[in-house]
Amino acid sequence: MSKCSYTLPIGPVHPALKEPTMFKFVMDGEIVKEVDVQPGVNHRGIEFIGMRRNPLQVLHLAERICGICSIVHQYAFTMASEKAAGINDIPERAQYIRTIMAELERIHSHVLWAGVAAHELGFDTLLHWTWKLREDVQDVLEYISGNRVNYAMYYQGGVRRDISPEKIPRIKEMISAYRREFQKLADAFLEDPLFKHRTVNVGVLTKKDALETSAVGPTTRGSGVPKDVRVDQPYGGYADLDLKPCLPEQMGYPNTGDTYAKTVVRILEVGQSLDIIEFCLDNMPPGPIRWEMNVNKVLMHMKKAGGEAIGMTEAPRGEMIHYVRLDPGDENVSAWKVRASTYNNIIAWQKMLVGAQIADVAIVAASIDPCIGCMDRVTVVDGETGKEGVMTKEDFYRLSVRKTRRLRRMKGKPSGGGW
Amino acid sequence: MASPMWFEIFRQLFDRPFTNPFPVKYAPKNMHAVAKAIEEGKVRINPPVPVPDNFRGKIEYDREACIGCRMCIKVCPANAIEFVPPPDGGPKGGKVKFYMSRCTFCELCTEICPKHCIRMSTEFLMADTNKYSDNLVITDSGRFAEQPPPQAPPKPASPPDAGQQPASGE
């Protein structure tokens, strides 16, 4: 009998996937031989909605790109629009509060991920226990901002709510509670024989592959690439801190890039975030929390200003970029582009999933902490036939030639919006 | 296999449940019957967890104080606010209407309102089968008992520099 392979589709909607995306596996028995990822089924056109709103409105839209890492989207958009509008003197206290919020969210995201990873392995007791741990940080986020999710804290030129001195003891209490539970959390995952069996040498991303696919965040740090926006290009309060990227070797585990190594990185980062929050609380300078108290004046300043800028943050999942362009006289955001961390990391899926068993697909896919809602920014649809498709290199070449010709015809005329 | 979780799992058996059952202690078979019984005073409500300080709940609107400047409409990210033109068609005296089913609870309208006639209450029970029910469309919440004191805005860190050249990216 001749050897044959078969194709196994998973998705776009599947119980193993938390969000819609499409996998096609070419299988040889139990082993994955080839992977094709076809995203694009969760496209909501958020950037287009944002381009019909003013920067203050987009703040709250950006927050809703993702349900888990909502604040980093807002952070990146705030930084980009501040740079574009030339708002440079953001009070230091506001910078520290921004840092505290971003780190609280990192704890919540990593603990949530740990629970999801346990769930993907069928260890639901651990899932419920980690999510119980997560409640504490959620309560603190609610205590500071008023909401458990979608905190509405950031603002061009500062933050909207202060962390007053009487709130600090409650946050410190949370930090010490997590420090008490930290070893238990680490043991429950890293010392568990079942967890080890399912994750060690599963979904390996070698250092070479991590660099080639330009993976970001814990995915790349698990492979030993010391890449972290907070260290490489510090923003907010991170510039005052002496940070080092968390690598698995700090816990005495080799930088193998398997799922276990990524878990080690995330658990180390929970500890790192606790240290950052404590530092920021202790060293928070007094002063105003906003560059301009009058919301209307901020709106007018953004309307008059023009420019383009990039805002970068280190989301729990890795580097995140927002590009914003403001045109003078135009109240709305002229252009807005979001590049979320999962966009880089799903390319690493192709390397990680090859050679894995079909039963490991769920945990390997989950190991990059995929967020399809963040990532799906574009769907290519043919306007005439209504068919969805994929843009190839030839298509881009054709479009580029067409644009050159169009510009040549328009020579002498103002180029308009650039579309 | 010996999991480090075993001790934790057994400890959980003796812990008090963390969840606060609301509105009654046990999951009722018929929610409508329970709601009716609560109205009649036969069943006592188990109080909800108190809301935090900065909680942003249902909007309250002082229609009389509103001057119809439309600033809130301008900043609302969800377009949840509708302008109601004055009955006589004149240039002044317009009011607004809030659709809570679209509200994202960001508090921007409250912040930008020059007359402080919008505020966010602590009410959170807003589930409804009709998006446009009277409970969810706010036209007037009556006069606010005490006007919030006009906040003296703290001095900005430095005044906005109008002539400043905007930065052009990284």
C-alpha cells in the first residue's frame, strides 16, 4: 500500500479554539506534517470605525480591540496620538500610574493564560484554582478604576483617575498575597508530573526559528531571545527601572523554547510585575495627573495638531504597535493601524506545530497565548465577486504598478488622502 | 501521580464559597416568580457585593440644567447620545437623550459637561429584553439635589504650547 497523507481542518469554529481561526493540517498518522493557518474570520473593521472618530473617542474603541489586554491597546494608542499631536510633557505621576495599570493587567493576563493552558491539558481543577487567584488582581483593578475590565484610565496627556495614598495599602496587600501564593502557583505548574509530560519538548520553537519568524513576547523569550519593549525602548515608568527580560534560565531551566519554557517565562513575569508595581507605588512622584484638565481643550489641541507617530508597548503577549496619523484641521483620526503581538506569533505556529501530535495541537496553539481578536486586522474580499482570498506577492506587485500609474496620471495635482 | 495540587484541592473543600449569590441564596427555578415574590415581600434579597468608589453605572441627567451644547455628543465613543432639538425649532434650548443599551460607561460625557448635569450613578441592574425600554432611555432624572462643587482645575503641568512643532514619529 502506498503511503498517503490526509488533510485535517480545525476551525474556523472549534471547541479547542477560544476564538475563530482556521487551521489546515497535513497529517501523517498522528503526526502533523504541514500547517496552514488561515486567519481573517474575526475581522471587525475596527480601524475603519476609528477613522471616523476623534482621538478621544478612539481611546475607548482601542480598549475594546481585545478583552484581556485592553489597556495595552489604549496605552499604545495614547502614546502614538500624543506623539502625533506634540503633547510631550505628560506628568510623571501619570506615567507611573500608567505603568502600574499595565503591570496589573500583565499579572491578570498571565494568570488567566496559565488557567487556559491547564484547561487545554484537561486539568480543569488547576484552571479553576488559577482563576480564583486571578480574582484578587481583578478586584484591585476594579478598586482603582471602577471596572473589572475596560478600565477607561488613559487619556491623551495623562490618566483619568488618580491612585490616592489611601488606596495604596489595598494594592500592597494584593502584592503580598500574590507573593505568598507565588511559590504554590509555580509548583502547581512546574513541579506537576502531568504538566511536565505534556509540555516538555512539545511545540519547540528554536532560537533560530524565533529570530526568523520575528516572534515577540514570552514566545520568543522562551527560546532565549532577550526581546522586550520595556527593556529595549522603555516608555512610561519603565525607564526608571532596572529591568531584564525574563528568560527560563533564570529559574534554572534551559532556553529550549518548548511550551514548558514559555510557562516558566510567564510565571517569572508575574513575579517581575509584582516588583515593578511595588517600585512604582513606593516611588510615585506627587503632582498633577493630567497635562490639561479641560477635556475640551485637549480635543481642540488634537484637532489643530498634525503629524504621525508610532506607539509601542509590551503587551502580555509581546510587542504591540499602533500607528496614528492626525491631519491639522481634521477632528478625526486620519489613519490608524494596529499591529498586535499575535500577528507575529502565529507565524511561529508553523514551526511549532510541525512534528507535534494531533492531541498536542491545542496546548501548542495556546502556548503563544493567541488573541485572534487583536490580530485579525484585514480580510481581502474581491469587490466584484464577493470572494475572499489571499494576497500573493504577484498581487502586491500588480497593485504597486497600478498605483504608480495612477500617481503619474495625477502628476501636478495634490495627492489627496494618499489612498 | 503525586501532584502538588492535592493539598490545595482538599483545602478548598473546607473553604467558604467566594461567590456571592445574588439576588437569592439558591438558584431559583423560575426567576420571574422570584422577582414577583421579592416585590410582594415574601423573599428577602441577598445583598449584592458593594460597588467600588469609582464605579460607573447608569447615567443620571439633569435635563433642566442642560444648555444643549452638544459637547457630550461630540466625545461619546459609542454614539449613545441623541440630540433632541427644541420644540419651537429655535437655536437654543436643545436637550439630549441617552441610550443606555449603547453606553460603554467611559464617563467622558460626565467629564466634558460644562454644566455638570450628567453624572454616573451606582445603579447596575440594567438587564432588559427591550433595548429601548423606558429603563434604558434616559431623558430626565430630575434636578440633582446638590450640584457637585465646581472643581477648581489644578494648574496644568505646563500650558499647551500652540506654536510647538508636532513630533513626526520615531
